[in-house]
Amino acid sequence: MMKKDLPQPLFIAHRGLSARYPENTLAAFKGAIDAGAHMIELDVCLSKDRQLVVIHDETVDRTTDGTGAVKALSLDQLSRLDAGSWFDPRFKTERLPTLAQVLDAVKGRLMVNIEIKPEAFEADGPADAVERQVLDLVREKNMLDEVLVSSFEWLMLENLRKLDPGIALGLLSDVAADESLRHWYRRIKGFSWHPDFRVLTQQQVDSLHDLGARVFPYAVDGKIDTRGMLAMGVDGLIVDDPRQMTARQP
């Protein structure tokens, strides 16, 4: 179980330090460590051969020199792609990392928010379902107290809760908190709520705090109302740039 006495506000580096490095790469995660982040946020998808790959989009087109769906490419094919030049030519050696590679690189240095992408969810729950693989890997690395798993697919979070009574779980949403979200928070014995910052209100922050939830709003397209979020008493910010952790905008 993740510790409760976290730094506040928590500095969560969105896809690593994505304002300065190509997102979801080892360079971005190491950059987050150097910038003093408390936690990194990353995205996990499944490859064709069902390996845990760290990438945000369903396709490789935007952030690599390749084309096609992540789930249609093997890990070997994915690992050969240039995942840095799109951002800046000096990052041409960056590759799409596996989740294991990231955990090995940051263990003991900062916490990790693993967002499992909804498109990786399988309702029939195979033995190697993405959420099972994530949990097995986190256990293997002995990092249960350093990891928070979040998703827009709340059924996947419920599966994780059934598999482990202590793992920290976060509900992601891009709409305002309502009774359904509060129901699901109680249902999965959640740790946090991660809303789009644009839907957040003081009433929602207070409501989730009453449930014992931490509230971690996330930046959208590199933008977030830092001053407004901190004034509401949020517990942390999921941001692209460390300057967004202060009330003064970059």
C-alpha cells in the first residue's frame, strides 16, 4: 500500500518531464528525477505479443518514426522504433521502453503512477490480462508501496482490487465527479481521483476529500490552471513542466 503521508502538493511528471523530453521515454523519466518530481505518470499498452509497452497512443504514428497500431506490432518491432526524433533530433536514440525497464530505472528514486489504457482492457479476463501482468510485475519488483495504478476503465481497477487488497488505485475521468464516481471510489476502495483540471470545482474536491480520496488533476495539452487548482486544496498536480507546480504560470 502506498504511504499516506505524501508530499503536498505532489509533483507528478506527466508522461515523464514531457515539456523538455520526448514523452514516455527513459530520458523523460530520468529528467523528472532530476527536476525533483515526486512521482512519474506513464501509460501502458499491450503489444501484439502481449508485452507491457510504455506509450500513450493506440498507434505509434505520433511519437515514433513508425506507423500502425501498437497492438499490431511485436515488442521486437516496437523496440526498434525511434521514439525521440519527433521531439528533437538529439533524442534519436530513445526507444519505446517496457514497463519493466522503467520500473528498474526509477525504483527507489520516485513513485510511479501507471495508467493502463482502456483499449488494453479485455472483458473476458484472460490469465495474462494487462492488469494482471502489471500487478505481477509490480510485485516482482517489490514496488507495491511505490506504485499507483489508474485508468479510465474502472472495471479494470475493480479486477485489480480483487487481486490485491492493498494496491493503490486511482479513478481517471474527464467529467465532473458525480454519485457514480463516488460509488466506484468506494467500490474499489480507491486511493485517488485524477480529473481533467477543467471540470474540477471546490465542491468536488471537498466531496472526494470527505471520502478520503486524494485529488490529482491532470494537465490538458500542456495547460493547467495551477493557481486555481492549488487554491482548491488539491493534493497534487499531473503536469508537463515543473514550473506548473507553482502558482505562477510558465
